Amino acid sequence: MNFNNLFNMQGMLFAVMLLGLFLRKKGMITDEGKALLTDLVIDVTLPASILKAFQIEFSMDILKSCIVIFILAIVIQIFSWAVGFVLYPGFDPKHKKVLQYATICSNAGILGNPIAEGIFGSMGLLYASVYLIPQRTFMWSLGLTYFTECPDKKTLAKKVLTHPCILAVFFGFILLITQVQLPGVVNQTIKTLANANTATCMILIGSILAGVPFKSLAGKDTLYYSFVRLILMPLLIWGGCRLAGIDSLVTNISVVLAGMPAASVTAILAEKYDSDAEFATRCVVLSTLLSVVTVPLLCIFLTAFTA
């Protein structure tokens, strides 16, 4: 793990995030603009970065690692559900819904992919893309039941299978296995869009941070959640991976993604389904800010204790 690259990348991510915050504060990014940025990331730049990650030489070792990380991600999602069930007794019911959802659904999709690519290279992004398939399934099925009734199977299947990032993973696997080369103009277009993903993601996150008064962030419940999300869960998952003898690269990627902050969609769902949207936003913002410190510390830990 290259620590010079890690700290340079963290500094770059933080700087671009501050730019997003500044643009939002100045009114250059409006509510409509933030919504458009969200759609741009989810529907365009993130799928492009996933497709780019799959454009590598195929080997059985890569396929086996993808299968391992996919199964591991399912286990981690079930474990996250159990953690959310056990660790929030006695909380205000509206807060509990938010905390449970934010425990099974991290911001790994938006924030984790560029970090995985920056730390572990193209293989990191490829494995991260596979890792996120179970999370995206859980967040629109079991996760949604914290706020409302579970959608029927047909609705759920349509929502998951037509998600742009899931489609990009499926199409990427086809390209990886068949080794089909895309036309030059198509390939260059994908790479150009993929290269815009990190900056667009961080500007979006910065614009989200701008909407919360910083004095109200560090409450007892939000600090407790941040500890669970950013420290406790990744360490427990690291221990489980070590006991199971999981490959070090797969372990490191899984642990780093498990240490991502709360998903920004947590606040959106809390607002839509009459939960505590303000509390949800504070969880998202505080955990995102703290992750600037905890992610590098987590990487240092992994370098020291993972072979």
C-alpha cells in the first residue's frame, strides 16, 4: 500500500470536497444542481468508472477473487444487519430507523470506489464494484423496510437489475470474460467519463456537507454511530477475514469499504418517509468528515497487520 499516494489522494479528495462546499454556500450549486449532480454520478460517471475497471486481461485468479469478494460482501451485509439490530436499543424510534439503515448502507458506492481505486489501483475498483452488488440489493430491499414496507419482489428485482451501476458490473464482466475490445471512440468516451468520477463525487459530497450547521453535528448519538460505522465494523470484519484466511487484497478492500461513512441516501429516505431527516443528515455529514481521518488510519492498520 503506497502511503504517499494515499495521503496525496486524501488531500485531493478533501480539497475537492471543500470546493463543493464553497460552491454550495455561494449558491453556485442549487438544490436542483445537487440533484443533477447526484444523477450524473449514479447514472453516468460511476458506471463509466466501473466499466473502465473491468477492461483488464482476464485470468481465473481474478474470477475466483470476484466470487470470493461477492460472497464475502453478502456475509458482511448480513452481519451489518445484525449489528444494527443489536447495538441501538433504547434509541428514539425515528433515530433507530436512521441508525439501522445507515449501518447496513454506507457511502461506499460514491466515496468508496475512488478511494479503492486510488489505494489499490484498477483491481481495487474492480473488486469494489463487485463488493457493492449485495449492498445495493440490501439498501433497496431489507434497508427500505426500516422506513416503509418491503417492496414486492418484482419491484425489487426491477430496481436492482436496472440500476446503472449493476448494469455496468454485468456488462463489465462480459467484457472481462470475452475479452472483447470496444471501438476506440467508445472506449475513450468511457475513460473520459470515468476520469471525471472522483471530482464529481467529491463536489457532490461537499455540497451535501454545506447544508448542515457544524455546531450541531457532534451529538452523543451521531458520535456513537460514527464509531460503529467507521471503527468497530471494519475492525470486526478484518478479524473475521483473518480467521477465515481470506486473500489479503480482498480483505483490505472489504475492510476499507466497510469503513466508509453513512450513505447520503439515508437522509433522503428519512425525509421522504417522515423520519428524522435532520438527524440523518447529521449522521451522514459527521461520519463523512471523520472518515477523512479514520480511512488513512485504517489503511495504516491494514498495512501493519495484514500480510
